[in-house]
Amino acid sequence: MNLPNALTILRIFFVPLLVAVLVEEDVTVQVAGRVITNDWLALAIFLVAAATDLLDGYLARRWRQETTIGTLLDPIADKMLISAALISLVQVQVLPGWMAILIVGREFAVSGLRSIAAAEGYTIRASDLGKTKTASQVVAISCLLLSLRHPALHTPGLVLMWGVAFFSVVSAISYFGKFWRKVDEGVKKRRRRELLRLERKRQRELRRAQSGSGPESLGEAGFGGSGSTTWKPPDVS
């Protein structure tokens, strides 16, 4: 296992830890004589996990260590982290439930589209809107995590989450458009190939029928052949 894949798996292990720390309000850690409450600890875990998302992709491209398992696990780890953070924020009554459902539903819908496109042999790459949405998610969730200790940040955090919801919907529409174009083009190409195949098959059958009926036609046109008819004079009364 290479380092980029290890970072991806580490991000997955951060998910239950983030949920436990964020939901359990009495979790504290002492570092150098200072008490770190659960909100700061949850923020630290979330930011470290988000940093591994940037680092594993960079190292995989830099060191040319892109693998199939890394390609599969990376988007799963991202969605698990974001979904866990949003659901936990709903649990602590910082984020409206409908907003979390909208964002999480969008994540799984886009993942489903990419899976279907991959099965059809197409690749739907991340758009600029999708990247903007990911960056805004990290900032908005961090702001809401800070609002647990500093209520003045709750309103700015909600405003940022509205921006996340907007980018999520717009980027989802963009992905659906790409998916539809790819699938529509694929269906048209398959249909053309099928029509060409049927046309070639029809032409072969036609030539075969013509070559098979040639000798019979000659036998019917000849004299004394097995297929010839005897001419008889008409009866005269």
C-alpha cells in the first residue's frame, strides 16, 4: 500500500472519530496543561481529514502512484466525511435538516451518475463548480463547528451553507447535463452501428439469394433442361 492510499484510508477512519467527538459534548482533551473542548477537537479532526483529501491526490499525481483502489476509495472517503459532518451538525441543532439532506443527496446522486457513466465506458471529470462546492463545504462546516463555542459565527456559517447548497444544485445540473450528452451520444452511436450491421447482413443475404438463384434461372431459360417445358400446338377443331 502506498502513501496516497494510506491517507485515503486514514480519512475514512477519521469519520467515526469526528462523529463521536462532535456529538458527545463532554469530550475534552488536555494538551500541555490546556483543555481542548469537543468543538475545537472536532474542528481539528475535520481540517486534518480535509487536508488528507488534498494531499493524497497531489502525492498520487506527483509520484505517479494512481491506483484503482485509490480512485475508488477517494470519492467514497470524501462523501463519508462531508456526510458525517453535516449529519452531526444537524444532531447538535446547528444546521437545518433539509439542507443536509439536499447536500448529501446530491453527493450520492452524482456518485451514481459517475458509476453508470463508468459502466458505459465514459468518465465524468470534476468540474470547476464541483471543486468550488468542495472548497466552500470545508469553509462552511468549519465555520459552523466554531459557532458551537462562538454563537456569533452561526449566521455567517448558515450564509456559507446557503452558498454550498447553491453550488451543489448548480454543479449537479452540470453533471446531469454531461451525463445526458454522453449517454445520448453513446445510444446514437450504438444505434448507427446496429443499423449498419443489419444493412450489411441484409446485403449479404441478398447477394447469397441472387447467387443461389442464378443456375435455376439458366435452367428454366434453356432447352431440354430439367426445368424446361414442352411446347404443344394448340388444338384446332
